[in-house]
Amino acid sequence: MTAKLDYRWHLRQVMATRGMFATTDLAGPLAERGIHLSSSQVYRLVAERPERLSLKVLMALLDILDCSMEDLIEPVAAESAARTRAAGGEAGVGDLRPKRAQISRIDS
């Protein structure tokens, strides 16, 4: 029997490690490379797992983020992917977000 494969999409995590926390951070760099996507298309690319992806878009993402394909796409067995999502999903990017500065008053 052939194993069914699935994948995990790590674009949001890779962006966060590069200091890119807003989906709109990708629109400009993509446009510089000749890829013009609407803001909703960029949002879906970052926030959802794409079912189809142009190789030009993939190559642009790899160039923009200076990463490899293995950083963005993780192949997994289909049943373990379903089990992982049901068990609580992947780790989020909340830990990678910058912390808000605390301003304290110094009395002189």
C-alpha cells in the first residue's frame, strides 16, 4: 500500500523569524520580483495552506526570505497530519512576536 503524503506550510513561522509579522510585508518584495498579488491573496498565502502554488511565487518566497524549500514545506504522512491538527495543531508564532516595551516612570 502506498503511503499518503501531506504537508505542513511554515510560511508564517519563517516570516516571523525574519521579523516580518504582517502579511502585507510580503506584497512589496513580491512586486519587486514581478509578482503582483492582491492583499487578500497575500493573506491567504501566509495564513492558509496553499493547495496550488506557482513555482515563480515559491522561488520569490525563497529569495525574499533567504530560506530553502524544506524551511517552508514539511512533508508528513497524511494520518499524522490529521492527528496533529486534532491534537492542538502546530506551534504558533506568538512566541516570536516582539514584546511591547514597558515604560516606567523614574522619579528624581
